[in-house]
Amino acid sequence: MKKLVLPFLTLGLLLTNCQKNDDVIIPPATITKEEPQVTVDIVVQDFMWQTMNAFYLWQEDV
């Protein structure tokens, strides 16, 4: 009886763990949205660049 326990246990584990799993997971369809046009405030951006240039004194050497 003890000789049959190990083969049956091994066979049982192999048969339960080696089943073919055909569950195909299909990702949901993604809808691409158009990004809105970004309006750039040139006055603010120009101010930022001028301020950065004032603090980067080494820029003239490059």
C-alpha cells in the first residue's frame, strides 16, 4: 500500500498542475483622444528666459 501512495500522489499532482489553460485575456480597446491644442503665452515664456539668462552668468563664455 505504501508503495502505491507516492506514484498516485505524483500522478495526481502532475495531472492537476499540467492542465491546459486556454483563458485568453483580451485587453480592452483603447480609444485615443486628440490632445487639445496648447496655447503658449509668449510673454510669460520670454520673461522666464530673460530671468534665467540674468542668473546664468557663465552663458556668455560658452
